[in-house]
Amino acid sequence: MRAVVAEDLALLRDGLIRLLQAHGFDVVAAVDNGPDLLRELVEQRPDVAVVDVRLPPTHTDEGLRAALAARAEVPGLPVLVLSQYVERLYARELLADGRGGIGYLLKDRVSDVGDFVEAVRRVAGGGTALDPTVVAKLLDSRERTLPLDRLTPREREVLAHMAQGRSNAAIGAALFITEKAVGKHTNNIFAKLGLQSSEDDNRRVLAVLAYLEGGTLWGVLLPLSPAYQCPRCPARESRG
């Protein structure tokens, strides 16, 4: 059974390689960053990938994003996420495609080597292996809505206009505030939604995804600006 390992800590990466090899896996690639992971997953098309969430270059969510991108190119590619963190936004996307072969375990809760190896095999076979803590964080509606609840009414208005694809200048004109004020509100939105700055991430897109997910999946309709024009209404009627 061919495996790819992605872990930036050298000792842990080497330990995973030795552990998997001792249980009959052929580790065809071991990488320490997101771009290399994506390349190896697409080229090697392994039977399973064991992936950390936070990898270089920014140590945020490169592992999960690389896994998502690889599964888009290789549908059903089995991925077991092994991390200290639960990255809810991308984890939900990873689990939502319904193609199986997905696992998400927390490093500090893996206490039995045999159970871990069995989880890797189960994911490789198209099944799932989810830590109960991960499930709780993904399904707890109170945790999921909390970041959006932190936004002020003005920040929600700015986010609503952002979801329409408007620039800061256009948002400022629509809300009768300065572009500098829009920038301040935008940075506050990013901070409250937990969107860390990086060279690769488009935080505006991620913020809009959180907005749309909040309105359609969780039943949380964010207050919109009275000037908001519904793009789906033929009469272009204002909606509050």
C-alpha cells in the first residue's frame, strides 16, 4: 500500500515513515511543505496520504488546501489529516464531498499505534476515521456561528457588500464612509473570522465563503445593508 507523508517536523516525519513502513506501507514520498505535497499527491496518486494541516511556507492551512486541490484533480484520493488543530472551514469542505477516504485525527489524542495504523488502512480503503473532538467542533452550531456573531452591524454590512464583489472604494461609496474606514472594518472582519494574513490566501474570498455558509447552511441570515440589491430578483428590489 503506497503512502505519502506530509509533516514539517523532521523527527515526527521520520517517525511516521518508520511506523508506516513497519506495518507494510511503501512510503513513496515524504514532504514538509504544501506545494511539494500537492505535486506528490497528483504525481504519485498514493493509496493514502497522511497530512499535517499547518505546513510551510505560512504554517496556516497549506496541508488541508493541498489535500483539497489534489482531491479535485484525483477524485476520491484518500487523505488522513493528522494535526494538533481543527481547521473547521477547510475540514468541512474536505468532508462534504461525499467521496469517502477521509480521516481527521488529533496528534495529542493518538494513544495507540495499532489504532492509528488501522485508521490509516480504513481511510485507504475508502472509509472514514474521525476523532470525536473533531466531529464535535464541526457539528456544534454554537461554535460555528460564534465568529459571525462577533461582527458588529457595520462589519456585517461591509461583509455583505464584499460578498457582492465590491472593492473597498465601492463599499465606502455605498455606505457613505471613507475607504480607510472600510479597510479598518475589513481587517476587523478578517481577525474575528480567524483569517490569518498570508501571501497565498485570498482572505476576502474566505470571508465571503464564511458569510455565504452562515446564511445558507446554518440558517443565520446576516443583516444586509438597506441599499443591497438582490441580484436574483428580476425587479432588482431592495432587500433589508
